Amino acid sequence: MSMVEQPSYVPVSDAAEQLDLSDRQVRYLCEQGQLGSKMGKHWVITKSELEEFKKTPRRGPGRPPNSTL
């Protein structure tokens, strides 16, 4: 019998700390389908998903710059 490796999960609070975001912001990213998935009432984020998300460029806080047309 072979053992299947189970993914390692990161709590929302730990993901928020690593991404320098609030717990609510991480849950919002999950709700938008950008990170993690829902399991029952809880959001689950795998370590590999978190590492991939860290690599994606994100703009800083605040309003986006005005584009001049």
C-alpha cells in the first residue's frame, strides 16, 4: 500500500500574517477565488497555494492611479 502525501494547510490568520494583510482581506481573496477553497464553514489554504500567490504581483494599498486618456 502506498501512502498519499496530504497537502499542508495554512490557517487564514497565518496566511494573513505572511501576506501582510488582515484576516478579512485573506477571506475576501478566498471568496473571490484567488486563494484557497471552502471546506465546510472554513477556508483552507495549502502551503503551495500560498507560495504561488506570494509570487503574483499585487498593487499597493489605496486608490489606483488615474489614467490619462
